[in-house]
Amino acid sequence: MTGPDPQTIMQFLFALRSRGVTDARVLAAMEQVDRGRFVRGLFADRAYEDTPLPITCGQTISQPSVVGLMTQALQVRPRDTVLEVGTGSGYQAAILAKLARRVYTVERHKRLVRETGQLFRDLGLTNVTAMLSDGSFGLPEQAPFDRIIVTAAAEDPPGPLLAQLKIGGIMVLPVGQSDAVQTLIRVRRTEEGLDYDELLPVRFVPLLEGLGKDEV
Ligand code: SAH
């Protein structure tokens, strides 16, 4: 399978930089992960535009510049273990896999878990695992985490996720009403407690309870 041509990649990276994605490691990871592999069907030829696009199960692959800004805010280090809540297309997880030692990504739709698991294998990404679970509860069996990223919006940071963050750890997540514009926030766990930073307005699908009612 051929990737995008060099000019398309240049334009893709230019759009990221112009929206504030300046971290060299993040840009390199986003250059390596071909977004075209994570978008199928009708929208495949729009994969390199800086826009969210529909995927299966009524979900969306996030806007590349938002993926870049969230990844940058997460400050992932090479030896980190990262949890992502909301696998969706697997695009964000694949970028994290280029930056971290180990990535776990959880998703409530079985079909998305199956499809992204296959895609990670096809792409030779061996340090990322997609799992079926309600991510509001985190992933206690692999906790604690150096970094946690949530790509669906909750009204407040879920308590179990805060509890599964190491001291010195960082979590990035959108918070707010599901039908309104939400705020991307960064939470740092320190020896003393939790520090919160507001980053930018965003719009994500809601973090829902329980597993999806997939037929397959
Ligand atoms: N990170 C994705 C985009 C996420 S869209 C990407 O790179 O493509 C948000 C995803 O969160 C959806 O797939 C949705 O099914 C999932 N989701 C919503 N609530 C969830 C929950 N409680 N646990 C796990 N996944 C959830």
C-alpha cells in the first residue's frame, strides 16, 4: 500500500505546525503514522486534511492538529507506559506507540477493538494493545500509568483514572457537557495532590457508560 506523496505530507505537517504543534518528536511520529490507513471508505481521500472524519460505529477520528496538541501536552517520554481511553480508529494510539515504551488503549465497541488490533499488527506496531472495556474505570491490571489520555468527553475527570496516574504523571482529557464545546485540560499528579491546567476548547464525542451493543 502506498502512502501519501511528499507534497501531501508537507502540507499535512505545515497545517499541524501552523496550529501550534511544534514538538519535534510529536511531528516526527505524526509523519511516520499514515492517517490514510485509519480512515476507510468514502472519506479515505480526505485523510490528510486537518479535519475530523467519520469512522465505523458512529464514531470519529479526531482532527490531526487536535491529536498533535493533545500528544504534545501529554509530554510522553520514551520509557513511559500510556493508557488511552477511546481507541476509535487507533490513530492516536499508533502515534503514542511511536513515542512510548508501552501503550494500552481501551474501547467500548468490540468491532473497533478488533479492527484496530488487526491494523496495529499490519503496521508492525507491537507495543500497543487494544482492549474491550469501559475506560471510565481505567485498566487496573496494568496501572499505574505514567501518562493517560482520554479522547471522549466526561463532565469531570473520572476518579479511577486519577487514581491510576503515577506521582509525576500527566493526564490530558476533554471535560464538559457532551453537547457543548468542551475544554481540554491537563492534570498533573504531584506529591501534594493534583494540578489542573486549561489548554483549549475542543469538541469530542461523549464518554459513555458500559460496552457498546455491537452485533459482531
Ligand atoms: N482516539 C480516537 C478517536 C476517539 S473517538 C482516534 O484516534 O481515532 C472516541 C472513542 O471513545 C469512540 O470510539 C467511543 O466508542 C469511545 N468511548 C466512549 N466512551 C467510552 C468508554 N467509556 N470506554 C471506552 N471507550 C469509550
